[in-house]
Amino acid sequence: MAELESPERKAANPPEPLLDKLDVRDPFSLLDLGAGTGYFTLPAAERTSGIVFALDIEPRMLDVIRGKAEARQLHNIQTLQGQLENIPLEMESVDRVLASLVLHEAETVDQAVAEMHRVLKSGGICLCLEWEKKETPQGPPVHHRISADELKHSLEQHGFSIIEAVRPTDAQYAVIARKK
């Protein structure tokens, strides 16, 4: 948990610029996949009156988010326990999807992308931040990583059009895509 809240992470990857890229604003709803301790969930909830869904497989992480939301008096956060490959939301139920450093944990990237497409409204935007498939001092083992090209291909195969790809750090990339 400490790593998810570290000053190094905030310095290397502050949430605000990525939320700007995702165009999170009122009254949009957002799904934060692999929400962890709420690193993106909480600042997103401050930007919109729409519901911000925080999905994580780990109940303790969801408890942390609920505690932080209560302390900040944010009443538009809804926590969901679940998996990337089976998101417990209805079809076309959110305006934005954020998948930050979590898609490499999915059973397959295609399953996770298909679920993102299913829950995203037509014209909605997703942002996927991932570790580039190369050796770096931090991050998961290379064999767990997804290359930027592989992720872009999966997004396009599942009905997304790529808006932009950026590299916030040398080890990470972000792909922003719109559901057709």
C-alpha cells in the first residue's frame, strides 16, 4: 500500500495530467479499474458530480477508498469488488474508464479490453496506463507486461479508435482511445 501512495509515484506520475487527458469533468461518470488506494479515484471524484466507480479485487483496498472518501466528504464514489474480466456494471454505464497499471494483471488483455468496451458508453473515452514491455528498475516482470503496440491493437480490435499515445515516463505509456 505504501508504494501506491509514495512521493516517488506522485512525482513521476501525478494523477491530474492523466485525468486531464481522459477529460474527466462534470457530470461524467468514471470507472477506475484496479483502483487500489484511490490514487485516481479520489481526484476524479473531486472533478465530477457523476459516480466514480472504484473497482478492485482486494476488499482491503476498497475499505481504504471508502475511508478516504468519507474523510474528504466525497459522496459520489461507489466501490465494487470484482475482476477486470468480469466488471460488475451494466452495458454502456460509464462515460470514462481508467485502467492504470493494471491490465497486465488480467487473464488476457483482450478480455479486459472487451469488458471496458462493454461498460463504456458510445463515444466514451478510456485511458490505459501500462508498463512498456522492457526491463526497468521498477514494475512487474517483463513477461507480464503489455507492449504499447499490443495494447493499441487490442483496443482497435474491440471497437476503439486511438486518440493519442503518450509516455509520461520512460518505463510507462498511456493510450487514450474512444469507443466508436
